[in-house]
Amino acid sequence: MANDRQYRSNTRFVATRGVKEYRASIPEWVNESDTVLEIGCEWGTTTRIISDHAASVIGTDVSPEVIERARERHPHIRFEALDAFDVRAALELNVDFTKIYIDMSGISGYRSLLDLIALLNSYAAVLRPEAIVVKSGALKHFASRCIPFKG
């Protein structure tokens, strides 16, 4: 049962659908004072775009091979191998992230929606960023159907 003493996050969640929307959100949500973590960076293309708007950015992906390719393509950006579900490993980067970008296309179906919401809440609780922008059509659709009750 919910009560007033439960943890409440101030993190804003921004759901985007597709790469175009995900990248279009960067100028609106990232500014030159931000330190950004991108989870699921693949070859670092979006990480590079974020780097044009932020004070600093770290791109991460589960695959060490993908990270090596991102480092080759963008040697001026920091990339690290990281499993998105290992929130402790993200904490061990020892960086105070103000924004997090998550491209978890592989878990954006309706069956995985609860896992994605749990992951977002974990990052919000542990890293406490101002905002988390996530690329998930399923989450965006779900969120568009939600209306907070003002009772």
C-alpha cells in the first residue's frame, strides 16, 4: 500500500518512438552543463550527437566488440562496455549523470514493458538523473494512454 514515506523520484521520463524522435529530443533535453549516460549506444552515432550538446557523455553497450568499433569511429568520446541491467556497474562509473538516454529497442515490446519500467525506475532511484529519455514505442504508446487522477 502506498504511503507518504515511500521513495519518490523527481526524474522525468521521456518516451520516444524510433531513432528519429530519440535523436530529435537531444536539443530539447540536453544542454551544455549536462553529463549524459547513453545506454545501448551501438556504434556511437547518437552518443556523438549528444556530445555536441552536453558537457560530457559516456556511451555504453553490452557488447565489447561494439564498444571497440564506437571508440574507433569516435576517439574523442568515452565508451564503456556495460550491461544495461547492471545498474550497479553504471553507478561504478563514478559520474553524476544529469541525463540518461536509453536505446533498448530489444526490450520495447509489450511483453517487456514491465521490465523496461522496472529498469527506468532502478536508474532513477540509483543515479537520480533529472531526466531519462528512452526509445520505446511500446512505452510511448502506454504513457500516451495514461492520465493522472487528480483526486
